[in-house]
Amino acid sequence: MPESNEEELVDDELKKAAVRVYVTCVPDPMVDNDDFWDNVRLALLGLVPLSCAELAGASEGRLRQVADESADLIAHKADVFQYQKAGQKSTGVLSALAAAIALGARQDGGITHLGIHACLEPHEGCRGS
């Protein structure tokens, strides 16, 4: 329970800034039958909500920048990510995938990709509705 008006204002602002994110596993033959991609899916289940929260309230310009940077990184380093050798420097692709899916989650109906479904708003046919 807030002790002062200032704390009540902070609580109200936090509630307004809260992001509702729904992320769940969905059947995907490519992911379901491949240990690497199944592990990526599990990582994305945790990273996508964090990316959604990070992008909450971002300007259209910032969202476009994140989309462009994510697409560029995925296009140029996904092969290294998938076939990375022990001790090799991180590619950043997993974070870029999470950001890209977080951007897709903002669209009507969300996004279903790499064995997960992510959305910010309830919609028809969604398990999170």
C-alpha cells in the first residue's frame, strides 16, 4: 500500500507503463525436430517479453531503427549463429531475433515464428485471449 501521494503517482505511472505480453510455444516441424532450434525457441520465450518491455513507448523512428538493425544482423550473421563453434564471439543474432519478434508482436494478431506465438493484445484464436 503506498504511503504517500508521491508513491501513489509512481504506482499509477508503473501501471500505465506495464506491457502485457503473451508468448507461448506453438507446433513448428522445423523447431520441434531440431535440438538447436528448440533451444532457440526456449531462449526466445524469455527474451521476447523483455524486448517487448524495452520497446514499449518507443517512437516510430526508434522502432524502424530496431527493425533495420535486427534485419541486417540476422541477414549477415545467422549462419554463424547457427553453426557457431565453441569459444567463438557471440553474434547478437538471438537478441536480434527477440527484437524482431517483439516488433511483430505489436501488430494486430501478433506474430507466429520459430515455434512461438507472441502478441500484446487479445485477438481471435489466441491462446492468451
